[in-house]
Amino acid sequence: MKAQEKLQNRLNKGLHICVGLDTDKNKIPKHLTADKNGVLEFNKAIIDETSEYAAAYKINFAFYEEAGAEGMEMLARTLELIPDDILVIGDAKRGDIGNTSKMYARSLFDHFNLDASTLSPYMGEDSLSPFLDYTDKIHFILALTSNPGSHDFEKLEITSGKKLYQEVISKVNEWNVNKNCGIVFGATNLDELKENIKSFGDLFILLPGVGAQGGDLEGIVKTFRQNSNNNYIVNVSRALLYADSSKDFAKTSKRILLNYNQAIKNLD
């Protein structure tokens, strides 16, 4: 099943929350920390409780790479636990030139068999084309991120009079000939979302920043609804993963996810 179909099926059910499996071994419940497979057991419990109700999963490679070969094995084994009909994003923020980018793309899609990538656009189109050539995958390209440092470059005004992130959105629309592009747009930038949403076209939108970073879920959902745009997913990581340190942590995560889903539905 193509990545676009996997995501669209979930969006059509009104599911818009992406569960971020940014699993930090120092934050998982203590009863799992003594187990060498504690991270995997944690991820399995979360996936078992949430897979029916999530729009997607996002795997942040950094949380696995830091543990070297053992961590990458945990990543691979985690991917095996996720049902085949749900989109899985490889959040590695790649973006390099030539054969380097080609090898990164092969890693994500041919080795790990992921459905989607996150990409940095600042080395230009040739650095992204090896990814975009995978037409049955979705590629979320950084436009306006949720971190304070987004002011350093992304919000700079360029000679065209646009902000840099606005030029990125324009370029991504040009690159979207195979309908396999998306953008990352931080949920903490509600004013900019309202200002720019009409420029999104039919891009898929990944919005990090709700939960621990304080993004306004209601404001985001209302903005998309008012613009008849259903192509968005909102990533939530820490607020879902670490709400409960007891043995019932996964059931708590499920309850929080259901609450998010209900909050979105209530805005209909």
C-alpha cells in the first residue's frame, strides 16, 4: 500500500494525531529500565494500545542512534511491531548532495522500509531528488519549525520580499509533481499558519509542537477546517509517552490519544 493511501485512510476516519516514538530510555517507567529490551517493551505497549486510534507514527532516529548498534536494532524491531496499514515516518531530517543523499534514501526506504521521511531543504532540489524519486512515499520538508531558533533563518525576509520559509513552501509545491511532498510546519506558529495555509495546496502537513511545546491544538484544527484542508497530522510525543510512570502507562497514553481525537471531533 502506498504511503499516501495509508495516510489518507486514517485522515478520512478523522484521525489526525501522529504518535512520536521518541523513546528516551531515561524517561520510561522504572520497572522497564532494568530490562535490556526495556525500550522495545515500552514501544510495544504504546503501539498495542494506540495503533487503532493514531493517524501515524513518527520515529525520531536520534533517540535510537545515540545507543549505537543496539539502538538501531531497537529501532528495526520497533518497526516490526507497527501494523502495515499505518504510516510510519522516519524522522531523520536528511538533506545532502548526490550519492550521499541517495544512500540516505536507500537506508530509510529500502532497508528500514519506512513510509515517509523528514528532509532539510537548504542544500536545494538536487539534495532532495533521491528521496522524491520514491514516488510511493511521503516526504515532509522543513518549512517553519516549532523551535525558538526558527527565527535565525526560517523567518528571515529575502530579496523577493517573502520570508525564507514561504519560499520553501513555494518550492515544495513545485516539487510536488508526484503528489508525494509535504511540509513540516510548527504548531507553535498559529499566526503564520493562518497567514500561509492557502499556499499549502495539496501538500501533506506535519505539525510538531502540540503537548510539551505548547502548540494550540484547537486553533490549528479550526484553521484547517475553515480552509477545508484535511491533509494534516499533529505530532505528539512527550505528552503521550511519559504521562504515567506506572505499569499502566500505555493505557494512559491511549486515554490521552482518545481525548485528543475527541477534542478534534468536537470541533466539527
